[in-house]
Amino acid sequence: MNIIIFGAGRVGESVAESLVSEQNDITVIDQDPARVRALEERLDLRGVVGNGIQPSVLAEAGAKDADMLIACAALDESNLVVCKVAHDLFQVPTTIARLRSPEFEEGSDLLGKSGFAVDHVICPEESVMRYIHQLIDYPEALQVLEFADGRVCLIAVRATAGSALVGHTIGEFRRIVPDVEMRVVALYRLDAEMDPGPATRILPGDEVFILAANDQIRPVLAALHARDKPVQRVMIAGGGKVGLRLARSLVGQCQVKILEASAKRCEYLASQLPSSTLVLHGDCTDEALLEEENVAEMDLFLALTSDDEDNIMAAMLAKRLGARRVLALINRRAYAEMMQGSTIDIAVSPAQTVIGELLAHVRRGDVVAVHSLRRGAAEALEGVARGDVKSSRLVGRRVEEVKLPPGARIGAIVRGEGPSAEVLMPHHDTLIQADDHIVIFIPNKRLVREVEKLFQVGATFFG
């Protein structure tokens, strides 16, 4: 696929890195020659220096032959304009814009073909907020990702000693918790991938990825992780766009304190938030300040400033001072990989949280949802089985007959629509039917193309 990425900032760089690894033809446009040169040296892509809203620059980037344009520059205005120019002058089939403002809604007339011609909207800040909300709702989880309109969830959890299933083999799960329907699709021990077969024993500290129906999330977590008390007290370091958006969303749900280094920003935050949210002016890496504000009593400490180093230091300090759980927002992928599994409980990359949303539009075949896992190394993909026995590689076949690449696993099938939809944990002899939604775990992104082909129908299917 020929893809143009407008903007080589943190989000643009992460998007380029992810899409290049899947053998797409990528061209990046940015006005900073140093940024473009650095990307060209590190990744297999082409760079164009210039202002992407100018038709001549888009033409140089190959807009005439592009399949997709992803606009992720810093300003909403620039992203809107470049999508309009790309669509109207170059007939680029698909345009995606990163928009920070919540006032631009996907599918509205303003963003439609007669407006700014934006097909899809991505917002890293909104994605991070949703991610954190899931962690607040399910404090035992490392990650909770939804498929099939929320009917199925992929849950990542770190196993703890004393839990019902820890110390037992995966094959014994059904006997120990007969009322909990789940499927272990991946298991990591000390960062090494383990075979999630029936004979594999779950040990304390293992990172376990499980697919289950939405109403089974809490029983699954309870079976593998000691029950955590609900999150009631939250401290947010950094009152930027993510911090403010999250604080607003937690009003009435949690007691929230915000630490912000800029006095001017503190005044703005105080004007935007109710009096129940405490806004404090200070440095989030100041040990005395954290102690004074009772960080040890916090159920969740969130380091959400725009500085990776400050976030890492603040989260580590808060953990040492007694915060029950800490999360750091880390833009640099290398930092995030170093910190995951350290004293920092969870490291989140804003760009990685939206990669899945983008990948769903890039995927071939009838792929409706994609989630990037383990900092982009693995993936969980939801596709729809279309066609019939003659035209489809899936329909009319038993699970054991589906030719999956090594390590890829079918974890769940959702059959039917609406309230009557049925969530199946498939066995080897489960027969796949037309219009089934199938969730597949893919341990290595290099295998994605093979999985996508399963959801493509042959020429004999005209449905």
C-alpha cells in the first residue's frame, strides 16, 4: 500500500515505524529537514521536506498514486487542510487525520467529502484516556482491549502467587474454574514467549494474555491476580492535554489531585475543573512535595507530562514512596521497553495506543479491529469470515483445518449480531460460519499478511 504520512513528530514517527515494518511504501512529509533525514536513515522510507498543505509538495510525495494519507502534524488546522487538498486535487482514496479537538466528530458533515474530506479521526490523547479508564475499572489488569463492539476482551494480567490458577497448568483451568470461559492466547515469562499449551504451568510473575467475553473479565482477573481494591484516589503529574482530559473524565468517580509545574497552566486548570479536583503548583519529581501531598495513599499515580525523563523519575519516586500502582507516559519506544516490568507498573506510549486504530484501516481483507500488543511486537486482530465454502479460506472449515502461520491462534468467535450475539471459545472441531467475527492472536507482526489473506474472499464470491 502506498501511504503518505504528513508530520514527522512523535506520532508520525511511530506510525511510520509500524507501517514500514509491514512492507508498505511510505513517504513522510515534514518541514524539518533534520527530522526527515533521521527517519530516512533509520527506516526504509522516502522523505520529502516541505509544507504538506501545498499541492506541489503533495505531488512530489506521490499523492497521485497514494492509497492513503495519514495527517499527524501538531496542528489540527494543518491536518484538516492537507486531507482536503489530498482528496480534492489528487483523489487520495482514504484520508486519516489526527485531531486533538473533541469538536470534530468522525462522520459529521464538516468532516465529510463535501467538508474537509476526512474519512477517519485519530486522537492519541483520547486513546490514552480510554486506556487509563480501563485500568481504573480493572485495577488488576495490565491491559484490557475490546473486540466485536465490546463483547470480547483481550486481558493482559500479571499472575500473582496465591491466585486460584497460579501454579497450575493451562489444561487444568477448566476443572479449577468451571464457570469461567476463557482462552489463553499468549504467555510471557521474563519477557520470553512461552507456549500456551495445556501442559504449560502458570508461575507468579508471568504475563498472561487471555480472551474472554466481556462479562467474564472480573472472574478471569480474580483467578490469576490477587484482588485489588477499587481505585478511589488518583494523583496526576502533568496538567497538559492528556492530564486535563483525564481529570475531567474522573469527576465524580475518583478523588483527583493534579501536580503542574507551570503556574499559568495551574490557573487555567483550576478554571476548567470543579473545586473537588485539587490543582497543585509544583515539580512532580520533588520528593518532599509528593510526601506532603500523601502520595503513599494514592491508589494510582499517573505521570503524564510531556517529558519522558520526568515521567519516569516521578513514577519511580511515587512507587518508592508508597503509591500502590504507577503509570508513566513514555513517548520514546526504547524507554518504554526498558521501563515495562521495572518498578513502574505500566509504561504507555501515546502513539502506540492509536496504532491499532490506524492498522484497522490499513489491513487487507475484512478486518474490523486491530490492537497492537507488547509495544508493537505482537497483534490481536478481529476479522469477519465472508463468502462460502468455495470462496473463503475460513467459512465451512473446522478450526483445526484453518492454515494459520506458526504461533498464531484463534482465540474467540462471535456469532450473530445485537443482544443475541454468542461468544464462543472455539475448540479444534468448531465449524466457522459465514459472518463470524474471529479474533486471532499474532505473536509477530511479520505474520500479519498471512493472516489477512484468510479474510479475503475469492472471485467467486459476490455477496
